[in-house]
Amino acid sequence: MEYVSSLTGFRFDGRRPNEMRQIRGEIGVLAKADGSALFEMGNTKVIAAVFGPREVQNKSQQIDNQALVRCEYSMANFSTGDRARKPKGDRNIISYSADHGSKYINTFDASFSGKNLKQIDIFLQVLQADGGTRSACINAATLALADAGIPMRDIVTSCSAGYLCSTPLLDLNYVEDSAGGPDVTVGLLVKMDKMTLLQVIALMPTFFFFCCCICFVLLFV
Amino acid sequence: MVGLSAGEKQFMHGGIAQDLRSDGRQRLQFRPISIQTGVIPQANGSARVTLGATVVIASIKAELGKPAPLRPDKGKVVIFIDCSPTAGTMFEGRGGEELSSELSVGLQRCLLGGKSGAEAGAGIDLSSLVLAEGKICWDLYIDGLVISSDGNLLDALAAAIKVCRFIFLVRFEISSPWQVALSNTGIPKVSVIVEASAEDQLEVNVSDEEFLQFDTSGVPVIVTLTKVGRHYIADATSEEESQMSSAVSVSVNRHGRVCGLTKRGGAGLDPSVMLDMISVAKHASENLIAVLDSEIAAAEAAEDDGS
Amino acid sequence: MKEILISLNQTQKVRLQAALQHLDELASQVSSANLAVTVADTIPVNNEDGILKGHGTTEFDGQVVATLCGIVERVNKLVYVRTLRARYKPEVGDIIVGRVIEIAPKRWRLEINFSQDAVLMLQSMNLPDGIQRRRTAVDELNMRSIFEENDVVCAEVRGFQHDGSLHLQARSQKYGKLERGQLLIIPAYLVKRRKQHFHHLEQYGVDLILGCNGFVWIGEHAEPIDSEVLEDRDKIPKDKHRDTPLEVRRNICRISNSVRLLSALGFALSVEAIVDTAEASKSSNVDIKDMLGAEFYVQTAEREVQRRASLLKKKRFV
């Protein structure tokens, strides 16, 4: 299948290879959460809710001199095109959310932890999955944390990229994502220019990894 | 979930007795309801319903399937509700499962008249879903998601389902082939050609230009009456629900017929009270249907303006 | 957010947008000096005069960087970021409303929308008999007769203890258990610190307590119980079963809906604004429940524009 038109150089949905989908963020979408955000990347739509900082609910989980950050990720049944039933306790998803949680701990302000031990819960709900859900989740969580007024050292942004038809493509949608080419998801601290997440599926030439990094810095500028 | 002090409880009970609830409503009044349709473009029909601080999303997807051997002339409907942890920390992990299955079963009873959905549905004409008897039919997957919870989830979910079904019927768009999955369309019309070969192999052509008309004139709404103290109230908030002794959910269709009934809560109800509640719910449902109709019209108008 | 919560028709939408835009313009005229930052923005400082980095700031590459979204505030050498939306940050002397969640030895734990539970010690409470004395073991056993779990309590922030926990006190007749009314929880930043947080709205017969932590109590007016006349304490329990009169209840609901409406619109809650809104609804014959509807929502936004515009005019005139 031809994912990039050889004639025009455009992709299926009319984007250029290094073009992102339209992004849209909205904060304060939920009345009951401390912070909440809705984030859209094209057709991918994620709601993030932040509860806390609050007293640690399960005292045995308390970590000294650190905030307890927990993260749960769930996908709505209607979020994917083929409505595959994914039970909540899916192991993939658990490790996925653990991954999210540990990543976020690192971005919290040191001043925030200290003596007052606290718990912060991040809940991510995918409403629509059209590729790049992981990136959208990270971006949504960042917005929700900012909305909740939780101090952060830096803004975490994320974007994915792939390699199809010998062209590096930025921000894959579902069709491109499922084409089986290599893809990479990167999370970046914008100000510090440091990477917090790097996930690579399938082998790929290293050069394009470089190019995708540069591209998504544009995201939050 | 919601803890109330004795003073607050007394205030609430007193208010219900005096027919003036804490947000100024009378016992049988609903909170303002707002509707947005087509929120999930990947589904065949979808809607978000906001009822006070309660926010739910419902989506309907249609997939081709095979009718159950015992009921070759009927399609299938599956209802599944999920409570998102974004609605509150009590739904994290497996915390929402109990409520989710309670809501799923409640909706199945009220809308389909049975748990399996295989019985002659009161709300949905299952035989209209069949394309070729015993061979191929539409399976409707109705998924609900509770985004934010402030009581009366069942009514909100039923309203959301009703609304997205409405869209289902009315909105037809013709899309180019690779956009099909991403546009808010009706069910594509399917022409079935039965092959002469032995194994009953079906060849299905999905046409993008024609759409199946889907009869939904009798889709019911649910009105839940919650008994607090000696009186019952409609559209209870989560604070009011925390004080309920029992609740009766009645699903009523446009013609004023009761399609299903569920009772929740521990306390018993006097049969005469129950009958009274059913007739009150029937009356309240007329208003609710009228409100939903006007909201749908408004949502449609807004969408038309936008496009 | 506002569009999701309330369904407006086309004209109402246009009116609301116009009103909100107007408010933005007015706000920008008033406070252009303050700088708004988001996370990771650099805060410009003059490095020569030793800056003190306050809340919501950190240092990165020799620059002062914000860790919160909000407004940069400067007090002498201190630079800090005031967040727009966050949980409550207690200050000593704040009047707060909280809900008891646990009774522990010699103390109650209260939920006050802070990042940790607040502690109200038995010794920082006035005992029901009003006598100043040592707390005995009997008092400790009788704690539940003062406050039970889930009770709504009004108290004052006493300060932070060495272990970082927040302590409260209720050493006055005006503090204590709140009954016959309802508690609303709104974002804490909408309640500004004022001299007076207890309001007795005499024309309504309603008590309004604007807790600094965003817990707002609206209840029937209760005369503070004088400690001297506590001999007839039996009178109070009898009184307990009396229902709130309908007229007072109407007023409570009207005031509550004003609070709900103003917080939904994101307007600061002052007693004047609340009473204003309630009066406006009364004078234009808006039903109590319709105060939360679309039409009154837009009207309130428009009225706020007028109020702020006239305030600005007055200021200029002076």
C-alpha cells in the first residue's frame, strides 16, 4: 500500500510527511476533579483527570520524601474502530500505566515532595483512538496537572513518528500505525531539552529518530 | 461515597418534604439537560448528555454478525456500560465494575426487556436488524461511558442512547471509501447474495450510497424515582442518592407504555406506592421526551450551522 | 467547559461570548502590570538585587523558571507565582469550613480541600460546658458527642506543627458544628480573604459562611449559643426536630444557586455579589431552579460586565 503518494508527496489524510495533525486542548472539563483536560490530536481524543495532591490513601504505599504518583489508563469500548473488548485488568495496560506513572514522578518539583507526603492520581480515559494515543495521553496529563496547580519542573510533551515508504512520517494515525513499519514515541521536557520517554517498536535507521525529535519540539512552542 | 452530617440529612429530608430541594427544584423536576451529538465520529451514532454535573457518553456501533441459532429472525444488541475513573477516585482499578455491571443490567432490562437482549425488545425492533434470516444480521453494540458522576446515571445513559439512536436514523452522509470508519453515518445498506455453494458462504457487499432505515419510533426513556424518606424524587443528585431507601427505574416509550422496570435499594416498597410511582414516572417521562426532542432539534440546528 | 455544562441557544451563545470578551478587555485595562506565566516559562528578574525565589518557582540554568501556571507576584525581593486553579493553601487565621472524616485519640481529622487532612485537637476546642479546664479522659470519650464523622465544622487555621500537619482551632462561639443547611464546594481561589467571612443575611434569615478553602456553608440563621445560658441545654435537642420554615428554605436555595452560578462562571465570590445575584433573580421573577438555566447564566455574565465597567469608570473619574 502506498502511504505517501509518490506523485504529490502527501499522505492519506492530506498531510505532509513532517506535518502534525490538528491539536486542540481544553482544560477544566470535569467539575469534580482537581485538574482535568481534554486533548485531541486529529481524531485521537483523550480526557485526563488529576485528583490530589491529597493524603496518601494506602499508608503502606507511602514513599519517604517523595510524592506517590499513580496513573490509570483506560480505553473506552467505543474508542477503537473494531470495538475489540479489552478488559480493564489487561496486563499490557497495567505495565503501560506503570510506565506513565514512573515517568511523571521524575518531572515533579522537588520542592513539592519533602515532608508533606502526598498522593497524586492521574486518570487517563481514551475516548477515541486513532493512532498516537500514548502521546495524546501524555500531553493531556501534562495539561491536567498544570490545571490542578501541581508544580512541575517542566512541561512534558510527546509525539510519535514512523517510517513508511522510505519516508519518515510524523504523528502517525491509525492506518499508518497499523501498517507495520517501525515507529517511535518520544516524550520530551521542553525547556530542559531532555527526553523522558523513548519507545521504539521494530528496527529502524537512526537518522530518522533524530528528525522526529526535532519536529515535535514545534508542538508546544 | 458521599458522607452527610446529621444536620445536612435533616435539611435535605425537610426540603424534600416541603417540595423544595437543595437546588430549588421540586420533587419531580429534572436538572437542566444538555445534549451534544456525534461526539465519537468512529461510531455509527453517539451522543454526550450532561445532566447537572453528570456527564455520560453513549455510542452505538453496528457490526455484521450471525443471528443466534434459536432466534434466526432477530439481530443482537449488546449493552455495556463503563465507569471511567475520571468521574472519581472510587472508580479506579476495579472499583467501578460493580456499578458498571449494575448499570448495564439495568439498561438491558429497561431497554431490551431481558438480559440477553434476545427477547422481543421493547425498545428496539430486533427483527429489523436481520438481513438474511438465520445467516446474517446487524449486531448493535451500545457502549456507555460515565465521565462525571453526580447521580441519576441510569436516566442520563438511557437519554444518551435514545439521542444517539435518533441521530442514527436521521444523519446520512455519503463518504469516500477510506473515510467510512471516521464519519458519522447510518448503517450502510448491505446487499446479500447467497452463493449456490454448499457451505452457505455469504458474500457481502457494503454499499456506501444507500443506508438502511432503522425503526426506532418506540425507543423508551428511563425515569428513576428515588425514595428518600416518605417521598420520592426524580433525577436525584449523588447526595440525594446517598440517602435513598429504594429507587424504581421505569422505562416508558413515546406512547406512554412501560417497557421495563427495575427496583434497586434495600428497603421494600408497598405495592400501592409502586403503582403510584409508575404512573408518576409515566407522567414525568412525557416531559423528559419533550425536553429531549427539543434539545435534539437544537443540537441538530447547531450542527447544521457549524457545517 | 461552559458550553458543555449548559446548553445555550445561538443568541445566548453570542451574548455570552460578547460578555466574556468584554470582561477580558476590562481585566486587561486594570492589571497590565502582572505577568502571566505557564510551567517552564522564564520569569524575568534583575539578577543584581538578590532575588528570593518563592512558591512556584525554581532555578534552571541560572534563570528563574515557573513551575506553575499563574500570575507572577513580587513582594520586595520575593518572587512567586500565584496559581489560578489549585487546591486550598492555608494561611494562619483563615476561616475554613471542613468535614470531619475521622475521630482519632484527642483529635478530629477534617477534610478541607488541602493536600492533607487538617487536625482539630480536643484542647483547641471550647468544651460544651464553656469552662476552661484540663481535658480529661472522660472528655476524650465524649468527643463523639461534640463532632461525629461527616459533621460539617467551621474553624480557624491555627498553624503548621513541626511535623508538617495543619492544626485548627475553634475557640469561639461562632465556630463549631453547622446544622440545618447545605455545604457547597467550589474552587478555593474564588473566595478572597476578607475581614469578614461569617455573614448573617438578616433580610433572608440565612447564615452564609464563605470558607477560605472553598467550602461554602449556607444555612438557617442560628443564634450563637451563649455559654452562660447553657443550663437550659435540653432546649436544643427539642429544637432539633423542627423543620426549616419554607420561606427561609427558599432563601437558602436562592443564595445557594447564586453561589453555584457565580462559581460556574468563575466570578469571585463576595457576599455583595451573591446577594446581588439573588436579588436580581428575585426582581426579574426567575424561579429558583431556573437560576441555573441558560438565560439567567448569560444575564449574570452581562450584569457582571456592567458592574465592572461602571467600577472602572468611577475609578477613572476619581
